[in-house]
Amino acid sequence: MKTKINITQAIPTEAQFKTSTHHLVVLDLALSTYPLADVLKNKLKRTGKKLGDLIKAPVTTELDNGAMISWVAYAPDLTAFKMHTLIRKAFHVIAAENPTELNITFLPNNTNQTWVDACVYVCLANSQSLPNLKKEAKSTTLKTLHLMGIKKCDLSKTIALVNGNTLTRQLTITPPNDLTPSIYRAKIKQLAKQHKWVYKDFSMAQLTKMGAGAFVAVGQGSEPQDAAIVHLRYTAKNAKKTIALVGKGICFDTGGHNLKPAKYMSGMHEDMNGSAVALGILQAATEAKLPVNIDCWLAIAQNHIGPKAYKQNDVVTALNGLTIEIVHTDAEGRMVLADTLTMASRKKPQAIIDFATLTGCMHVAMGDRYSGVVSNKPGLACMAVGAGAESGERIAAFPYDEDYEEDLESQIADIKQCTLEGGPDHIHAARFLGRFIEHNTPWLHVDLSSSNRKGGLGAISSDVNGFGVNFGLTMLQSIIKK
């Protein structure tokens, strides 16, 4: 992100408002006088609205010289999600004109740092370039951001969040022919060099020799055999804890022999979103210099159909020795994650958080407004719900009771991969994955049902919204404190 940010405590006069073309104003309703009050009140009167309505929806006014002002009202009790949504809607009107410069003016009695961070995050995140391969594609990013009416403040974490979220969205949107496992691994290696992460990958040949049969079963169906588990290591000074991030990186999911119909195969290049979220969190944590060591494990593969592709009723042996009866080849995400989680847990981190667009069942349960979590430690699930509320990326927790695993009993293997009877597959998937966590490591599974929502979600306007990066960084900070 190359936007220049200027901060000043001065509040612009009415005349100064006319010197710039685009403004976002955060207004404290307790103020009796403020610049351009008549302009705002006349617009509200004409549209039959009240000042208090600015807490729910923005109002846009224009000055006689054509300058645009998008108004919202400061409210200390708004949830982070509502605050982000309000600011996003206010900035959306401005962003439609592709401004290169923006003034954000705060007119409260006491500026709230949370609102400053939120405004900067929303405006910058929605000003970044995303993949667009149209012949006449134009991209205009915000070059200068003026923050008026506040004291000097540290925005480093906010900028890191913008960069992490943008990376996640850029990778997720990239077409599958431009992000094969080979290309993806090369991009990750370049990121590792840029951020000084230790990079190591485990090829199909190595994983076969190691006995990682769950991952290999999925990867063997593709040609070339370029699937791999990638391990990245970020080491912080004076860090006392190590957290593992795990991401599902299926670059394209056909469903395998249980082939998806066209309607449900469309968009399956986004099935690597979990790995992109893990990378986005890793980058944000690195740039924010969080005092925690991070092991990032990415299960990168494709689920293709072919002579070598795994099939129903196969029995494969995972890295930890458990045998798995294959029930449905489109349940490949839990297969590649199984061995990856075993590798992550063998490093004995303080906690593991995995991210995956794993089950349609979670999408049915939650829609595309929330994502769901399951954990082997109730306290970690509670912490996740709190981190979701704090970050504005909303989370709901689901049960992990062991009797759900009765549905996965196999007559020929240690465990079934899934069932064909439907039911709570999002919980079945978590119970399955939990069998591959070693050393009783605290583990949180995040099923990203809200990774794509038409029209955006919370802070982000694009359909692919990078959900999980802000939540993940907040989770890391919560674990550090605890």
C-alpha cells in the first residue's frame, strides 16, 4: 500500500472543505455547531430524515463547487460490524468516482481511536487494486489520505490489516489457470523472500515417502504432480508463544470422480481461500510486528479427475497411521488438511487455527454473513466468538461432542471420510479433522462460509471479502495476552 497519510488536529473551515473534492465526515450528534451544518440539515429536511438517522445510513451532500461529502454519525455503542458497514456504505458513494485524494474529518467532542482505525481500514482496503483482466481495465488507487480533527496516532496495525486483507483477496480472485499449485508456490516463495519467512515445501514424492496418504490421495489425480504442503516460519523477537496457522489451498475443485455439476463447479478456483487467509494473517502479523512466532502450513493441491484420481471405497493411510475409507471424492478438503494438521501439531505449538472453505453445510447453517468455528477446547471457541465481535468479522461456534463421530464409523477402516446421508457435515468434518491433531494441541477450525458475499460484507465492498484476516489477527493478539 503506497497511500500517503497526513494527520492534523485542525478541523477544516467551510471554505477549506471546498478546496478538496471528496470528503467523509464522522459527526458527533452532541455538537451544536460544526462546519456546513446548514448544508447537511437542508439535505436531511428535503429527504425526510433526521440527524439520528446518520447512525444507520450515510447521507451524501454536494457543495456548489461540486465537492462531495458523505456524512455518518459517531455512535460509541455500535458494534464493529455495524460501524464497518456504515463507513463502507459512506465510502462506496465516494469510491464510485475513483478519487486519488480523500479527506476524512472527525467532528466529535472526543475522537474515538476505534473509529479512526475503522475509517482508515475501510477506505484504504476498498481502494486497493484487485485482479481485473478486462482489456480496458482501469485502476485508480487512493494516493493521499488526509485525516482531520485528530491527534497523531499509530496506524501501523491498520495498514498491516489492509495489506493482509488485500493479499488474501488478490490471491482468491486470481483465475485458476493463473494460480496452479506450481504458480502459487512460486508466489509464496517470493513472499517469503520479501518478508524474511523461512520457506520449506514437501513435494508429492516426499509426502508419499513420509506416508501422508490422505494428502497424496487428492494430489495424485492431477498432472503435473505439483501438489505440496508448504511450511512458512515467522520468528518474532522475544516471542514466548508459537501459533500455527493452517490453510486449505485447493486451487481448483472439480469434485473428482464425484464430479460437481457446472453450477457448483463455477467459482471453485476460490477453494484455496483458506490458504490465502492464512497468508494474509501471516503478512499482517509480520508487518504489525506481533510478538508471536507463527508456523504457517498451506495444503496446496487441485482436486482433478483422471486415471490416478482417488475414488469412492478406496482406503488410504494418513500420516498418523489412521486408515480412512473414502466415501465422497468432493470431501477432499478434509483429506489434505488431515496430514497438514498432523504436521502442524507435531511442532507442538500453543494453538492451531485452520481456515478452509470446507463444507456447504456450514453455508446452509450460517448463510454468507457469518463463518462458523469448531474447537477441541471450549475456551478457544469462546475466544473466537469474542474476536469475531471485536474485529467486525462475525463468528458462531458449533459443538464438538464426540458422539457425532459415531456417524463416521467404518466397517473396514479406522474412520470414514464423511457420510452420504447428509446431516451435520460441518460438525462431522471437524470431528474427522480432530483425529489428526496430536499432543492434545488446542485447535480451532474455521469454516469460511462468508468468504464470498455479493455486494460485500462488513468493511469490504468486493464479493470476495478476505474474511478471516482481521479476525485472525485479533485471535493472535488474544492468545498472546492470555
